[in-house]
Amino acid sequence: MINNKFKLDQKRRSQTWKTSHHNQIHEIETVFATLNSLSEGMIITNKDGKIIFINPSAKYMLGIGLKNIALEKWTSTYGWYYPDKLTPYPPQKLPLILAINGEKIHEERIFIRNSNKPDGIYIGIDANPVRDAEGSIIGGSVVFRDISETIKSETSLKESRERLKTQFMGFPQST
């Protein structure tokens, strides 16, 4: 009798564990499905800079998918530039490297141009350290979006203001 009860309790614990384990797997799959469906690009690295997650939007915007390279080579591999489109972005100032070192970056503007993105795009990027439950940095994450149209609109507005300013130079100003 006691042996049967023990077997029954063991079977219930096993079923409870399987159900709990199945629920956890489903939750993890849901999180990954959500991250993969974002229109923003997302990259997550460990504290050594090794990419552990890159979503499809990031691959599309960067033009180059996951490469097993050191973060210090991102500038040359992915074609990261300052917004002037000419000056290479210094690897030590890349938002992801700064995030791994504990800094938070908000709305940094970077121009991306490489063999798969010959015309280039502008991205607006946010970077944050990833911390464990004790607060220790275990990696970094970046989320970015294509802001090329915003840059184009800002440039057009600036050029229009300059034309107006030039047109009205020399006209008396009312006081």
C-alpha cells in the first residue's frame, strides 16, 4: 500500500514537473517569437561581446547577418560610420561596447554602408547593459530602427530654411 502511494506521488510530481517544464518552454518560445517579429533590429551579446541573439530586422537593416567576429571589427565588417557618412565609427565608441561596459546610450545616430547596403541607411540606436539578478553585467543589448526618412526630412527642412534665409538677406527686418 505504501509502495503504491509512493509510486502515485512520484508519478504526480513527474507530471507536474513535465507540465511546468512545458509551460516554461512555451514562454521562452513566445519571447523569441516576439523578438523575431519586431520591426526594430535587436542584438544581444554576452559580456565578451559574442552575439547570442540577432533578430531578422537587425540582419536586414545591417545588410549582413550574424558574423562570428569581435566587436572591435564591427566598424569595418558592417560599415559603421558617423552621420557624416565618411568618418568610420571608432570601435571603442560603439554603443554595444559601451553598454557591455555599463553605459546606457539613447538615440545615437549611425550611418551603415557595406557591400550589401551600398546606398547605406541611418539607424537610431539605444544600447543598455544586460544585468543578472545580482546586478552584475552579463552582456549588452542594442535596439535600433531605420531613421533614414527622418534624416532626409531634417536635411530637406534645413536646406529650405537656408534658401529662405538667403532669399531674404538684405531685406529690412521689422522690429
